[in-house]
Amino acid sequence: MNTVQRIALGAVVLGCSHAALPVAAGEAAPEWVDRARSSAGTLASRLQQELQAAIAEGGPVQGIETCRIRAPEIAEETSSERARVGRTALRVRNPDNAPDAWEAGVLQDFEQRIAAGASPAELETWIETDLDGRATGRWMKAIPTQPLCVTCHGETLAPELAEAIEAAYPADAATGFAPGDLRGAFTVEVVLDAGD
Ligand code: HEC
């Protein structure tokens, strides 16, 4: 694919016109978007499984340890040479998950849509763009805060949890969330130009 298009398709389009040109709603998603969705789905279910198992076994403090070690590993395992999968947010626990400019813009757009009444579970966007000189598909899907999440991302944390988080993430900014809030997003980059 040689022509680099900057587009955002589908029912959910970016509101900021400088970031993407909205295309007619309802247009079918390109094939790579399905790959992005399924990679993020795999990451989500594996993370959730391991997190729940760790909490069942050793409580939320054990969950912190699992998230710290396993979340980046599972993201790496789920990624392939052509599709990179991760999580990001406007307020991050791990600075490695901080958004780039496009991701931050999408997250702000998601926040605005939620404020205007959209359900965070339905927010998704994608764009075909040039990233580091390569035609790349970028896809993001909102991650809503669920009741389980506030144990570690909520307004008030159990003292031993707060301590464990402070020790592992001195710059933690990922607290203060309530169920229904936008916690962050899955973010996937798919290489579109096969010629390398
Ligand atoms: C047991 C504690 C714990 C629970 C419960 C938990 N998280 Fe986290 N979360 C963490 C830790 C620790 C990290 C940092 C992981 C890393 O180092 O990549 C994290 C990171 C994240 C990130 C990546 C962005 C960032 O802040 O670094 C997202 C998104 C996220 N969590 C969403 C959720 C959601 C949604 C839920 C509920 C379904 C949830 N978390 C439940 C501990 C938890």
C-alpha cells in the first residue's frame, strides 16, 4: 500500500479535523482493523485471567506484582512483527504506557464523547497514517473503569495496596477513577506496507 491516507472510518470518528478526516459513518472497516481488534481482545482476556487468578491467590497486592511483571510481557507476547499491541491512558501508572500526541488526542476525544453521553464501551477509532516513515494503521478502543478496577485505580486504596503501588510506581497518576470513567485505551499499530 503506497498511498498514505489519513482517515478515520466507522461509527466513531475523531472530532478534531486536523487529526483525521472523518469518512462516512458505517463504512466497512479495513481488514487490518479486524486484526487490531482481535489482538487487543487477546491481550484483554489474558490480562484479565492472570489478574483475577493473582488476586484470588494472593489478594490485590499480588495483583500489583502480576500487573507490573506480566502486563508488559503479555503485551509483548500478543504483539507480532506487524502488529504492536499495548495500553495507554491520559493518567498512567507506568510511564512506559504514556500516550504519544495522536493517542492523547484520541483519549481526549473519547473523554469528550463520554461527557456528551457516549458509552465508553463503544468508543473505537482508527486511522491510516505515516509513522516513522511507514504506512501504518493505528487503532484505539476505550477501556472503561469497572468495579474491580477501582481496587487499584480508585479514589481511596487500601493502605497496603497504596504502599505497594507507591514502591513500584513512584510517579503513579492512575488513581481517582470511578466505575464508568474512561480508564484508558487499547492501542494497536499495524504495519500496512508489505514492501520491506
Ligand atoms: C491489582 C491491582 C490492579 C487492578 C485490580 C487493576 N489494575 Fe490496572 N494497572 C495496575 C498496575 C500495577 C498497572 C501498571 C502495569 C504496567 O506496569 O504496565 C496498571 C496499568 C493499567 C493500564 C495501563 C495504563 C497505565 O496506567 O499504566 C490500564 C489501561 C489499566 N491498568 C486498566 C485497568 C482496568 C480497566 C482494570 C479493571 C478491569 C484494572 N486496570 C485493574 C494495577 C491494577
